[in-house]
Amino acid sequence: MSEFDLDYLILGGGAVGCTFGGLLSNSGRSVQIINRSLKTVESIKKNGLHLELNDKKINCFPKAGNPGDALTARVVMVFTKTYQTKEALLGILPKMSSKTTYLSLQNGLGNGKILSDITRSDSIFHGVTMLPATLLKAGHVKSKGVNTTWLGSYKSAGHNVANSILNDLIKCGFDVSLVENPNIHIWQKACFNIALNAISALINGSPGLIGDFPGVKSIVYELAAEAIEVATQDGIKVETKKVYEMIDFVCTNHRYHKPSMLQDIQLERATEIESLNGFIVKRAKQLNIKASTNQMVTELVRARENAGNFWKNSD
């Protein structure tokens, strides 16, 4: 194995992490999926991964383990929820080396900084993937649609590792690009998610339901507009027209897709509201601009997250 033949640790065994990890494993790379759920780990160990990608069924057999089982890896790809990142990284860091590169392809904003602050590594990359994946059950993922992915340097002395990651992902069939300014793409998707995810969670419905109610869709547009304004003030040139086109497209063509925040609410899990709408509220306050719609939605989702425990205490 040469210096840039990479082995991968996939941190987070959800739908997207399993898809990347499974395909990298099938391409011949050494892959270990690390997840805190014993059920997920045991399922992958026993049965492997079952991927349904655009109606094509693929079986994959990467290694799997809990954080304490982590093996030293050349590349750690992070797919956890943003609020889980610190705990997840601290669980594997003692096993990593000074040559380990860290890459975030997580949803939300600020993930590159989180990786840098926790790992103190000089080799940090971040980006975003448009892969729409649903975890049907432990080790079983379904995805239909594009898998376009962008990645670039957050803090790195060179691109040799990044080019190797790029080549490995292209070999797996991903539509992936190495870009100079990944923040543009990260914010582009974040503005889209900020617009749709929280509203889907609050109405217990998919983009199709949002599209059926013009008044609700206007709230979605306003959430996006506030996020775009924050991005603009921070020097990020989000393509406004493209954000609205993406919203219109999914409302029409992905009528019954369940955004991750809706899935989290239905399963009574914590959401990523703080790294999406909550991030906009915090940054808007720092910039002294208004984000009143995001403020309202953030407060509503925070309350909705706690509704289950509230009713459990009613007796």
C-alpha cells in the first residue's frame, strides 16, 4: 500500500454513512463503520450492508464496531448529527495518528470548525453531499436520486490526500468534485434544508404537503430568504434562484420524502435544529440583521423535541 492508498473510518452508521462506507468497501478499500448503536454494529457484522441505490441492490461487507473498537485510519469521514460530533470524535481520537485526515460531509453549518477545534489536526476537509438516503432498518439503506458531492479544504497543507479521496469516491460511482470554496455548496444545501426541514417536522409532513399549502410554502421561502441574507453578509455567494428552484422541485417531485428532521421528531430523537435554523438565528444576531421567522421556527422545534417527555410526565 502506497502513502495515499487510503483506509477509511466512517463515523456514523446512518443512511449516508452506510452508503459511503459500503461502496468504498466494495471498491476494495479497507473500511470500518463506527456507530454507538450496538444493534447497528451487530447487524452489519452479521449481515453486512444492503443498499438499494436507484433500484439497484448491492450487498457490502465493511468492518463495523463501537467507538472503543476503532482502528487507526488514514481518513475519518464524519456523518454523525452535528450535535453528536464532539462525543463521537472523542471516542475514536485516541486510536488515530498524526497523519489522520478528517472530512465532514455532514448536514448543517459550522462542521469544519467543530472538527478543527476537537481534533486539532492540520488536515481538515469539509463539504456536502446531495445523496438522498433513508435508513429502512439497521444496515439497510434505500436511495434514489443524484449523489452529487463537493469537498474542499478547511485547513490543510496540501491536496494529495484530498485527490486520493476524490479518486476513491469517483471509483465508487459518486459524482464528486474537489472545489476551492466548499462553503458555497455547504451553504447552498443548508439554505435549502433550513427552509424545508423544520417545517416538515412541525407539520408532520413531507415536501409534498408543504407544496399543497401556498401559505406554508411562503413561510418556507421566508426561512430561505433569511438564511441567504446571513450568507450574503458573511461573503458567501449563495445562488438564490437555485435554492428556490430546489424547494419547488422537491415539493413537486419528492412529495413523500421524509427529511431527516421529520424522521428525528417521529422517532423522538434530538434534531439538528441548532446547526440549521438555530445557526442562522445566532449568526443574524451577531450581524445585527433580522431572522424573525427562523427564530420562531427554532423555538417551535425546540419545544416539539420535548413534547414526548412532556406528555410522559402528565400522569
